[in-house]
Amino acid sequence: MSSPEFSLIGIYMCYLLIVSRNCGLSNSSLLRPNETHHRTFNIFRPDQPMDELEIKYGTFPEKLRLKMVDDAREMFYFGYNNYMKHAFPMDELNPILCCGRGPDYDDPLNININDILGDYCLTLIDALDTLAIMGNVTEFQNAVRLVVDRVNFDKDNFVQVFEVNIRVLGALLSAHLLITDKNQPFGQLAPRWYKGELLHLAHDLASRLLPAFENSSTGIPHPRVNLRYGLLKDEDTAGASTETCPAGAGSLLIELGVLSHLLGDPVYEGHARRATKALWNCRAKSTGLLGNIIDAKSGEWKGRLSGLGAGLDSFYEYLLKAYILFGDSEDYAMFDSFYRSIKLHMRKGRAECNHGEGDHPLFVNVDMNTGHLHTTWIDSLQAAFAGVQVLHGDIEEAICTHALYYFIWKRHGVLPERWNWKNLVPDVTFYPLRPELVESTYLLYQATKSPFYLHVGYEILQSLNQFTRTECGFATVHSVDDMSLEDRMESFFLSETTKYLYLLFDKDNYINKRYEKFVFSTEGHIFPIEARFRKKPWAFGNTTHLPMYSFNVSEPSCNKIKEERQYFLPLKSKYLLQISKIFGIEIL
């Protein structure tokens, strides 16, 4: 099959079959423990009783699942309501001092703050589709009205193109698509007065980002722009730097592509695709890998670290998700090439996740040119790669990738920003409420329906309430060594962390019943998979949907787990015990 329609079927079919079967421990009475010895019986393995780990993780009580739905919802509203009470219309909530946070005007070079905060009600915008997914029609409509009335992008602020794209532009587009969905699966979200105002705001914002692309001779966008003045050459401003990363420059295609399709204007998608191809052409010819820092002006690499975490993570994610959404075979061809190079040069440990002997599989950071080990640390953003592997159909590998980060979380209570796998200690100790482990937990549960992942989600939710909850919200963990806190709740906590926790437990949510209809952006915003996004009204012919063999790539496929495996632990007991022993964690 080489038709455009196959671009959805090929990459998603096996995964969707796993999801749509709706067969798993949580719906089965075969494995439900009781007070008798019969609890060890299993129809798929009658000669081998269930071990203690299989019994412990083999079911998740329905009453507890329903409580977790309520707890995840309460967690979201505790953060959201406190933001609205103490911080709105500022960008973020300071949950300890119970006040708002905006750009650091006193220090324009404070990019840790100013890359993200632009005085545009960030947290409210970022939370729009979470309100919709939770079915809160009244508050969603109220929030949309506030955004329309209060948000203005004509600000003399330097912001990072990537962050504004995924957090603000993506949120506006997602909410607009939910409002204009004729089926209204989450309730009647559309306000009677709505005339496309969120799309107009998105158009205005994206136009303010264009100077980052238009002034690039390489096709790689400048990392920052001034929302009012575009690019400035003042060396004393944050906009002077031309150093960026593949994740920052190459994770723009979903949002800008959707905008192009909604407007019928190829400019936005064209710039994003040009950036993606520019990075592809800069890959190391010896290994097929990318570095982590590149100069947008010269195209020269300034950082040779190649990994799956900060600086690179969402670039690979967007190649695959853009293929799912838009059906351009070239996106998948690039992803497939990178995925092969990643597994060849970065993957260490035993050859198969659930078979054989050897160390637990691990993806390490390597030198982009040689493939040799570059660092002995990995970072928390890499936890999302298990979710990418799920969408790619490499479920077994995703199981092992996820398990490593789950045990790092168990050891420390949250996920430290960098963790040294050689010394088994954190190298960077803070945790800013990141969603990546929750995200991959959710996706693996959708793919396997194993209650093991409900147990993981339960532990994560309990940890967040125990260690990060404050008087007015949830705070960044300053150090996992003493669980001290910093006074900041980033917007992705409401747009991703709480959203994925809620969806993990809310099995009856429309998204979970019709998972094939949506793709999540790297900020957790939902975009519908529709035929209109797979056609380009501005293109003559159908040159974007070339068959896979044109790129010397096989049609997408997946290695799904055997059906009986869904009635056992995703990672076999002996391997769970192996990794728990390494971490010094009792799991029985």
C-alpha cells in the first residue's frame, strides 16, 4: 500500500488493534486475586503459578481507579483555581507565596524566565484543552472569553520560538479545533458568540514568529524573537544568540502545519518543513546522528552530544507525529533513519527487553560523529521516548525504556533532572513538575491495558501530592536530596502532567475510547487526525505522499506483544527484580 491513507494505517494499525481490543487485566476476572489459593491460576499459563509480583501488580481495584480519577481531577483544579485566584492574568503561579509571575523585565537576559513568560496569560491558555477533556464546559467557555478579552501579543518581549509555539500557539489551535468540532464529543464547548477568535490570535502570534525563519540563511530558525519588533541586532539582548538545538528548531511542524491547513496558507508549514530538512541535512554522515547545539546562522554544530533528552527529544517525536497527522512519507523516512541510528549507537544492555541475560537496556548520550560514549548521565526528558516507541509500535522496547525511569522515580520520590547511571546518583537534582514519565505511562497503558501502569500512575500521583503540594498549588522540587521546593509552577503541569494522570485513570473518557482520532503535541495538546490535514490545497499534484520505497524505507509496521502477554507483567518478574536490586528498592 502506498496511498496517502496508509500513512495513518501503517504506523498506527498494530497499536490501534492493541488499544481497540480493550482486553487486559483491568477488565478480566481471570486474574483477580481473592482470598483463596485459586488466585494464582491463569488460563494462559496453567502449569506455572503466578508469582508474588504478578499477583501484586496483576489487578487494580475498580474503586481505587475511580478514586484516582477524582484525585487527578482535584489536583488539576487545585492548581488551576489557585492560578486564577492568585496569579491571573500573569503567566505563572508562584504556589508558595501565592502570587503571580511574569517576564523578568529587570534582567532581560534571564532566559530561564523570559524564554517562556511573555505577559500573555500563559497558564490559562495552556490549560484550555485540559478543561475540555475533563468536560468542564462552563469553565472552558469562561476561560476562552478571558483569553479573547485579555490576551495581546503586541509586547516588547523576547521569547523562545519553540516554547511559544508548543505552549501558546498549540493551545490556541487545539482549543479552536475543539470548539469547531461538529461532533462536540466533550460537550457543547462552542460559545454562541465564538467567531474564530482563537484562530485569529494564533495567526497573529505565528506571524510574529516568522522573522525567526525569514532572517535565517540556513533554514534553521533563530531561537528567539521580539514579539513586537521581530529580530533585533542589539548584542545586549537575549535575541542576539543564534545558538539553538534540534528540539527547539525542529519541533514546530505540528502547530505551524495545522495553522497552514486552517488558513490555507503554506507559509507556516513551509518554514517548519524547511527547518526540519535543514537539520536532517546537518546529520553526521558517519553515524546519522545529530548534536545538541547548532548555530542557526552558520549551520555549524556547537554541541556534539547526541541523545534522547534535552535539546533533541521532541525533534524525533515530531517527525513521527507529523507523519501520523499529515501523512508525508518523507517525515517517516527521516524518523525511521534516525531511529535505526539511535538503536545502533545509543542502546546498551541486553539485546532484548524481556529475554536473555545482561544489563537492563539503556539509551546513553554519545558523540554525534563517532558514536562513542559522551556522558554517563541521562536526563528526565528522555522518559518521553518510551511514548514515541509506543507510537512507533516498538512496544517491548518501550516497556524497558519506561521501567528505568519508573525506578529512578521510586528511588527519589520524583524524577531528578539528570541522573548518573554509572554512579547511580542525580547529577542535577531539581524536578520542575515535568510530565514525561506520566505521559509514557499513559501511552503504555493504552497499548497494553496492563494494570501495572495504573500502579505506576498511582505512585506518581501520591508522590506529587506528598512532595510538591503547597498552600496555593504545586511547586518545583529544588533538590531531590532534601525535597526542598522552589516557588514556581510551570504551565505544563496543568497542560500535561495532570492531564495524562487524569486520562490514565478515566477509561471512559472519549479520548480513550476513540484514541485513533487524536495525536498529542509535545505539550500535551490534542489535535484531531482528519483527512483535511492530509491534503494540501495549495499543492499541485500529490508529490508529498510518495510511496515509502521512494525513500528506500519499508512500509511502517510494529512488533506488538503477544496477546497472552497482556495478562502478565509488561516486564518479566526476574527483570523487575534485577533493576529493583540495582536501585536498592523493595518491590514486594
